[in-house]
Amino acid sequence: MDEAERLYPRVLARMTQLMREVDEHGDGGPASERAAEDIRRLTSKTVEPSELLYAWESEGEEVVAFRLSLPDPPVVEDISFGELTTLVHRAMTHPVPAGDGFASTFSSYLDRWYAALLRRNFARYRPQLFNRRRSPGGDWYDPSAEEIATAISPRDS
């Protein structure tokens, strides 16, 4: 989160500048391409100009700037079942840290980051594992973090 907090003001400033240019001159064109290149230089992430504009329209520039400021999730060796269950629980609940700082403002937007972390570290990860399920008796229920972790974890753990 420290890296995101460090990069966020610069990425947000560039997003805000792009939005002003779009308001003045319309979508696309050289302004969007320059913004995408500037953001790539800041974050090392490749972003298409059209993706920037779409994300801005759907989530707003603050959330897009936050998501782009996050580092890529790491590859982690030997994640224990307990740690995996905690990660799954966080992905399910989006806990918000106490206070009114950067982390508490944006923690609810870590959903894609947690999904990428799980995808990167567990070959058996599937987003559908988080969906509601029907029990053998026909009742619908939400799977627990433990159920999802069991489905994701390698068979030999």
C-alpha cells in the first residue's frame, strides 16, 4: 500500500489532466495516448488509452488512479492454508482499516488486486469459486473462506 500511496498523487494528477483534455477536445486522440504513456512510465503498467477512458467513466478518476498505483501482486512461495484462508476472507469481505487515511479510503477497491494475487499464486483459482452455491438440499448459500481456500489450494497441501 506504501507504493500506491506514493504513486497515487502523480497518477491522479495525470488522470485529472487527461479528463480536462477529454472535456475540451473529446475522447481519444493524442491526449489519451500521451496520458497512457505517462501512466506507463509512472507505474510500469501498460494501459490502452481506450481502457483509461472506459475505466474513468465506470469508476471515476480517483479509483482508477488508485488501481493503477498498486504494485502487481507478488509471487509467494509456500503460502500456508491459514494464510490462503485469510487472503480469501479479505477478498470476500474487503475489510476497511480504522482511521481516515489512504488505506481506509481505498481498501474496498483491492478486489482486483486480491483476485490477481490468488490467480498468480494458485493455478486452481477461479472467480466462480466465490459465487453462491446450491446445497444438495436445494438451498442457496455463500461458500465460506475455508471452502474456497480448500478448492484453490494445491491437492498435496
